[in-house]
Amino acid sequence: MDIQDLSRLQGKWREDRRSRTGNGNNRDDLTLEILGGVAHLTWDSSFVDSFVDLDADRTPKEIDLFGRNSDYSPSIVGIYQLDGDELRISCRHDQPKGPTDFSAAATADFVVYRFIREKPAAPK
């Protein structure tokens, strides 16, 4: 687990753009909130909590999300790129292998998400 990257990922992220090929997911209004080592994903009227596992020593950096109430096998295996308040994640849902780079993700059965960090509300 990369504690430094995990601390930079803390907060609430709103999906800005999604691209996919093959059988991607059709969730609307996707948000990702990372608190500690837990990711809270919400879409439509649904949600799922997952444990976050990062490997920032790999190129590209890897992210796995493990369902909290499952057998702890990764439900999302992917790669991520963090650039300030922009987070890109490419993954294939419920598959044991994720993408190896973002260019391959655009041509295979992967989803590429672009999230923008939500700014905290200004104090009143």
C-alpha cells in the first residue's frame, strides 16, 4: 500500500467523463469518495464500499478495490493516474487482470473513468 498516494486520493471525486469499449458499465452520476483505506462508490441510487489497495511502485500505478462483504477478491483491478485534482482510472470490472497501460485500455474491453475532485464547501 502506498500511503503517500492514498493520502493524496482522500476526498470526494465526481465522474467527469467515461470512455469504454466492449461491455462497459452504464452507471450514471458516479462518485468516488476515499476515506482512509475505504472507497465508497455511489451511482444512481446504489452504492458499494470497497477496501483500496494501491501499488504506486508499478508503472503505471495500480489500484485494486476489494468488496468489503465479499471473499476479498478484487472486484475492480485497474491502473490509475493522479494529476492534481484529476484522477483517471482504467479497469475491467469483475475480471482478474486489469489493463497494462491507458492506450491499451482504449482498445480493449476496459472502462476509463476521469474523475474531478470536489472542492469542499466554503465555511459560512
